[in-house]
Amino acid sequence: MGNQTIWTMLLSCTLIPVIAKISQIHLSFGSTSDVMKVMWSTPNDVMCYVEYWAPGKEHIHVRASQSELLADNRNAMRFIHMADMLGLLPGQNHTYKIICASETSDELIFTTQPREHDRLVKFIVYGDMGYKYGQKTIEVLKTEVTSEHYDAIWHVGDISYNLESDGGAVGDTFMELIQPLAAHIPYMTSPGNHELTNGLHHYRTRFSMPGVDWPMPLDRLWYSYNVGPVHFISFSSEVYFIDNANYVCQQFHWLLDDLTKANQNRDKQPWIVAMGHRPMYCSNGDADDCTGRIFGYLVKNGLEDLFYAQGVDLILQAHEHSYERLWPVYKNKVVAKNYNNPQAPVHIISGAAGSGEGADHMGRRGPWSAFASAEGSINSFGRLLVYNSSHLYFEQVKVKDGRSMDSVWVVKSLHGPNVPYLNCSSTHAHQSCRCPPPFHYLTLIIVAVVLFIVLSVGIYCCCKWKKKKMPICFKPCCPDPHPFHQRLFNIDNEDEINV
């Protein structure tokens, strides 16, 4: 009798029979290339395992950790399970299945990374995709992932609209929809503003990212990972918009340390790609942070110097329900109107995967905008292909017909910091090495409200004092002490006197 049969018998004998419907299976990268995380959901509190194996190799069983969602819908999945599949072989197909009580999932397959660094790697990139209006995008991506080998999907914030809605049932629906994708290739995420409810509880529990505890803590919603010739960094733009400003500098110092190490490793991962939900620049006609119209540029002021100085090559963003590609830019100045050895980051916004909130139409485009599209009825997603250490290709694809709406080659023969002799450990370190003082978004709102109240009270008091001989109030608030008919009478008298 094989080990697999013995294991199954033990489970069936020791576990209390319960309904253990297994759903929402999805993968993410582990802390190293020989680890893959797998997560799934059940409606009940039940012990679960993952069983996995490579062709011709022994079956391995790992017991899952478990966390309970704060859900107020009886039909929502309450329990989230996570397990690390360890000791994976490089460049190999691995088969796995989930076992919960008497229930067993279908057998699923994923492929691990090969050892080679200088190789073609392919990714799907998008943000702002909901469970309802993103279904067409998901259907197209099923075909895309089946016909082409992709290394990962990067969802840059605003997931399902919203994960916690309807007591968690909306999040369940979305996670079930993406299972045909995410059960076979890693589904990597960054938090967006639509994940902020209840301290990002559903986001932190439903997903697990490399090198981060699970459920993910609020002070560690950022991570990095190497895939082929690319060092990926996922950061949280939301630290600038929540009520704990301490996270701003915690993330900054982590990013500084991570980028410093990444620059020492450019021989293996020459490309550095950062992704975060809210853009630093955009041409949209709304009042979002990237437009600078109302309390703007918090993300830009917080991170642009750091990313520029450390030589980040590409910044992937979303939030705006549109697509925009920028020229290499720093401090609002176009460094070059081409992508040959750019000496500043290239920003790309891909936030049109299907939010259901309509398009964020373009306003007056900045001089740094190379291409922009806000076709409200057209869902789109990005393909990121890194061919080798020198050539990177990005393409934005329309969902309705699969046609390319924009594409760009970024060619770099030399990667590294854009500030010569950058040393953040010296006493006179470059300005990019210091965390800008976090003046928090909520603080700005509070200050604005206080100023409005003070101004309103001042105007009211002025108008109450209107009868004083020398009113200190604003002129529009105070009635004219000399009505029109009286002024007219006085003028007539003056005319008579002059005559």
C-alpha cells in the first residue's frame, strides 16, 4: 500500500466529517524560487493539507495554516488556508491537490522557475478589475494563459470591487473567477484604495506574498521578488492615505534597503520594476493625487527621488481607469523623448481591466505623456516581456479584439543608479536617502475642515458687526449702509449745490 493511500486513510479516519467545499485556489511566489505558496477557502473550520509532487518523485504533504475572515454573510467563505510547497525542482512541472476532510480538489499543475537568469520572462499586468465588469477580461486571459507560458500575473490594486462587499461574497466570486488563472501561475498583488476597508482585512487575509508573514501585517504590505532578469518590487501607495503616518517611513526605509541590495545584484537581475496602485503622474481630468489638483502628489513627493536615484527602470501603476505611457521623466521634466538608455524611470498606467466605474477621461496632457487612452467601453490589460538583460517590451491589449493599442521597447545597455557615487550610509547622504516628512492625507483634510469652519465663523461674526462705524467684515457680507434711493437723493442734492 503506497504512502498516498495510507495518508488518505488516516485523514478519513481522524477528521470529523464536515462539509469542506474547496474553492478559490490560487498561487503566489514563496520566499525563494524553490517555494510556491498556495491558498484556498472553505466554508467551515476544517483541517486541510496540500499534496504535491514532481514527475516520478515522492508525494509530499504539508498541513495548511488557517485564518478566519470577518464576514457577515452566511453564504460567504469564512476560512482561508495557506501552505508553502517547499523543495520544488527548478524548471519542472509540479502537480498538486488540496485535501480537506473527505473533500479533495482536482489535480492542478504549475511550473517552477528555471535556474537561468538571463532568459525571456513574461507577465500579465493590470489594475482595477472587478468581479462583474472584469469577467470579459478574465475570459480572454484564460485563453492567453493557456496558449502562452506566463511567469506571473501582477494585479496592481483595486481587486474585485470589493473583496469585503456583501459580507465577503463579492470577494468569493472574484477569487473563484480567477482560479483558472491563479491556480496555475502566481497571482501577485499590490493593495489599492478599494482594499482599505477594515484595515485591509480581506486583502491581508486572502493573499500571501513572498517574505511576508500571513495574514499580512499592516506595517509590511510591501515585498520584492526576482524572476529571471527582473527584480520586482511591490509597494503600497496607500500608506500615504491611511491614518498611521508611521508606515510611510517604514516602507521608505525598507525600499531604500531593498534597492541598495538590488543594485549590488544587477549582474543577475539588471532590471528593476516597481509596482504600486496610485500613479505619480497622470493626465486624467479628475482630482486624484497624480493630477496635483487637490492636496496632490503625495506618492510622487514621497518616492520619486528614491526611485530615480536608485535607478528603477519601470514603474507600473493603475488607479486611473485608463491607459497612459510616459516618457522617461523626473521632477516633471522629460529626460528624453525615446527609450534608449533612459536616465529616469518609465511610468506606465494600466488601470482599465474592468472596474465598472467608467473611464477616467483625459484632461490636458502633460509634456511627459507619450501616449494616453481613456476609451470607457474598452477593457484592456498589459503584457510585459523581458527578453534579456537589455531589452524590455510592454504592450497594452484591447480585450474586445485582442489588438494592441500601444507598445514600447525599452533598451538599456547599462543598469544602475542615476545618481553617480550614490552612498546612503555617509553622513552627507544624498537627499533621496532620507524619508520625506510624512504630511498625511487625513491631516490635510482635517486642516482644510478646520480652516473652513474658522472662515465660516469669521464671516458670520463680520456680518453681525455690520452696523459698526468701521466694519471689519468682508464687503460682500455687509449691506450697503446707504441704500440706492438715499445715494440717488444725495447725488441730486450735490448737483443742485454745484449748480
